Amino acid sequence: MEHLTAATRAGALAIAQTKSVIAMLKKKHPDLDIEIKTITTAGDSDRRTALWNLKDTGFFTSQLEDALLAHQADFAVHSFKDLPTQMRQGLKIAAVCDRKFVEDCLLSNLKVASIEQLPKGAKIGTSSLRRATQIKHSRADLQIIPVRGNVKTRIRKLDADDYDAIVLARAGMERLGLGKRISFVFEPSEFIPAPAQGALAIQTRSDDKKTNEFIETINDKDSETETAAERKILTVLHCGCHAPVGAYAKISDSKIKIHVFISHSDGTNYIAAAKEGKAQEAETIAENLALELLSSGGKEILKNMK
């Protein structure tokens, strides 16, 4: 029996995600014995700083990578959107799991089925500058208030009337069995997600041939292609994962369509574009889209952020 150790953040969502990956692996390899090693990241320790004020990358991932490089774990399970685009030396993404839910969603104790139905001046909680920017672009009257903590903590704050609504990733809600709390789901081609949102990335040591052979069996090719295209946007723009930038790619019938946006943080000067082409040319299409954003005013937006 082969034994592997999986590194994960210690929160309920991270552990649920890791258990889902282990289930996929054991379905392919029933004799695998896999234990979970929980690790507290910098992002888990700092629950006060708004994510858009963070300057460092790898806020939720670097300690897991440290464990891999120190041979304290064989693979790490990440929310792919949290991983910096620059991979640390000696590490690789061995698999991207099939992502079921890419969208953002809104939770409210008010009966609303769209952002237009929120009352004037409503208080919206989010930890994402990308989400805040798109909300302000749609409804400049809404108040954006930072919210930190895990999913259940944020829901408790909503239930305590600290907020009129909160915006979260749908994937986290569904993986925690909390889908019934969702008021509505945003259309991802209009309210554009973070690059690689909803995807789980399995990271390994590049030279660990045996582990990589196991992990690669659960790779989903379409999800790998879609997320690679979305992350290419970040690479070309040279912006951090907390910038007001979104990218959403979807493969259908061997074609891929990519939606992107960039904006000032207050929702003004909102620049959006989309392109479609062959799935095998996904990263080239993404690169061209990113260059189009830069030439259409994105370069000035990013310059003003620094």
C-alpha cells in the first residue's frame, strides 16, 4: 500500500476540498493510503487586513509550498485562484480537478433575485476588490464593506445584520453543503470571476515521479485549459491576484470563449472584452485579450494602482 500526505489549509472548506480530492484519488487507486496535514497560512492568521490591501502574493499558499519543499507532504490542495502565477522552483501543478462551480453568488436575508433588487445604499460585504469593483460598476449607490473570516463566519456576520448582503464564490458554498443559503448566482460572463475560480489545483514536487503519476490521473483537461487561459491574463497584465481584474473561459465543442475585464477600483473606466477561438489556442487568445485590455486603457489603470 502506497502512503501519501496531503497538505491543506486548516479551515473547514479547505479540508472539505482536500477530502474530495482524496476521494477522487482513491476511486482511481483504491490501495492508496492518504493522510491530511493541516497547515495555518499567513492568510488564516491575519483575519483583519482587507485582501485588496495585501501586497504579498501566496498569502494562502506559501506555507503549503514550504511543506512540500521540506518533504513534509507529498502534494498540496489549493484553491487555484489563490496560487501566484509564478511557480516556485521545484514545484508543479500535477492536476487541475474538474471545476463544477465557477460563479460568484450573493447571500442576503432580504428576498432578492438580482443586484438591482437590493435597496438603495445597501451594505455589501466582500473581501475581493474584483467583486467590489463590479458591484460598484453595476450599482454605484451600494456601500462596499470589507469582510474577512471563513465562509461560516461571514454568514454569521450577515445574520447578525452587519451587512445587507455578502458576495462569495459559489464553489465554497456548494462544497460546504450551504447552497440553499444562496440568494442568486451571478452570470459569469457578466459578473466575471477571478482567474481559475472554482478550480482545485494539486501541487507536487516536480521530481516526485511516483506521486505525480498518481495525481495526474485526476487531471481534467478542459479545466486545465480554461484555467491556464484565465491565468495567462494575469501573467500578461503583470498584476497581482487582488487586482480588479476578472477572467472567465469556457470550452464548448472544441472552442473556447474568454471574457475579461479591468477597471478602476471605484467601478469607473470599466473595460471589458471577449474573444472566441479554438480551444487548442486558448493561451494565445488569452494573451491577445490581455494586450487588448492594456491598449484600451488597462495600462493606465494598473499604473495608478501602484
